[in-house]
Amino acid sequence: MDDDFSFCKVKYNLDFYKILLVENVFCIAKNMVKVLKDNGYFVVHGSDGKGALNLYTNYLPDIVIIPDRLPDMTGLDLVGRLRTLSGMDRMFILYITPQNDYGHLKELKTIGVNSYILKPFEAPDLLLTLRELVVSGGNLSGGES
């Protein structure tokens, strides 16, 4: 992919942000890791909830990207478990969801999700949402602002 999404780096040094990407679909994970690394993020990848919890403990990422469904637990379960760990107060959670109903989005905010992005999405949407998350300090109401 020769696309240049560096416009999302304007004025903000993103090189110091560590991302834990949780995604069990290999081709999606591979593409997301490439886009994120190409745009200055340090990325570690986990393919299930248990692995993500171990990676979180080892790397203490600044941002965790979590999908709705994982092989061993739901995304909501993983958010709940992450929010009980040490260091969670400085961690941002970006949730990937296909659901756009008010009740679901309200639940995401209640359990500690900082922002969300609706499936399907393109790389520029992901990068823009991450930049907004970083710039806002995690004080976003959602991916449709």
C-alpha cells in the first residue's frame, strides 16, 4: 500500500504512543499494524483477550484498540478487565464496533471506552480518530463527533 496518511501527524509527535492492537483476523491485523507503524506508532498485536491482558502488563500501552468480538471473550469483557489493572488511568481505549445504536454507545462510555470507530472503516478514519483521541486527552464523546 503506497498511500501516505502522514497528514494525521501534523503538529503532533505520535512516535511516543504505544498501541496495543487486539484483532484476531490476521489480514485485518496485518494491515492495521502496517498503517499504524507507517504513521509513527509503536504497535504490539494480540489476537485474543487473554493475550491482550498479558501484552498490556508487559508493555503498558497508551492506547488499546479493541474489537467487539474476540475468540475467548467479548470486547466489553476485555475493556472491563483492562480497567481493573494498574496504570489504566492513563490508558485510552478505542473500540471498534459495528453497532451504532444509542444504548450500545452509552454502554461503551459507561464501562470506560474513550472513543469508538464504526465498522467498516478506512485507514484515514482510524488515524484521524486516534489523533483526535491523543489531542483531546481521551475526552471524546465518540467517533461521530
